[in-house]
Amino acid sequence: MNTLPILQILTTPSVLQIDADLGQYSIRQPKADFQMTTRPSRLTVESHPIRFEVDQSRAFSAYTGGNMIDMNARIYSGIEKIFFENMAERVEQGNELAAIHKPGNTIANIVGTNWKAKPFPEIRTPASMDNVDIRIETRAPSIRFESAVSELNVTVNKPEIEYHRGKLDIYVKQYASIQYTPPAIDIGM
């Protein structure tokens, strides 16, 4: 029996080779610039002088009589008082002289007892321990406080990013092929 000759076809596929390396990132970020300035706090204390007053006018008035206007006013009011006292005394003496019928009421007895001079009015004021006035005035100090102020300046630097590409090689490792093998032909017939 005769078999039919068969044509043989052999194919090889194509093979691609890919050689790839990943790319690399390089990220670098410089430190932030940091500046801080501080104005210190301030305390200001201002003290006011003490006011000290001593009024000795009443003491001087007791020692020397004081100023002329006040002294003259005291003399005038004292003379007026002495005048009224003398007038009252003269009226009393006149009343005693009018009562001549009483024994012992003689002119010598009445007028003879009045030989002392009347003192001049006092030109000084009475002395006292309260004649000196002392006044002390104090004021609280002025206090001002300014608190400290801090200023903070930060400058952020941007990151520096670099990318280095990797390699990508694509090549054909094996080419596709088709091979035909014909059947052997028997020529001897």
C-alpha cells in the first residue's frame, strides 16, 4: 500500500528579549532657613518726688507776732477790748461814787485802788504744740511694662528632585522561521 507523502512544516516562534533597569529618583531638600528675633521686655518705673511742706506761720506768729497785718489786727481788737473793759470799770466806779452814803466809799478808796497800768494788748498768738503744720504728699510711681515680642521667620526650601532614567533594551533573541521539509520522492518507479 502506498502512503501519501506528507509535507513537513516546522515553525519556530520569534522571541523578543527585554532588558530593563528601573529609573532612580534622587530627592534632596535643604534645611529650612530659620530666623528668630526677640525684642526684650521693658519695665519703666518713674518715681515722683515727695512733696514736703512745713507751715510755721502760726509758730512765728506765737514767737514774733507774725506779719504786720495780722499783728495790727490783734492790736486793734485788743485795744477795743481794753477800751470797753475800762469803760465798764469807770461806770462801776461812778456807781460806787454815787453810793456815797455807804461807809468806806470814799474817792480815795475807789480811785486809789486803780493805780496799775493796763497792759498793752498781746501782739502774739497763743503758743501751742500744734502751731506747726506738716504736709507730706506722695504719689505712687508710674510703672509701664512692654512685653517681649518675638518674630519668627521660616523660609522653607523646595525639595530638589532628580530622576535618572534606567535602560530599556529590546532586541530579538530568536527570529521566527518556517522550515518546509518535502517528502522524499521515490524516483524509482
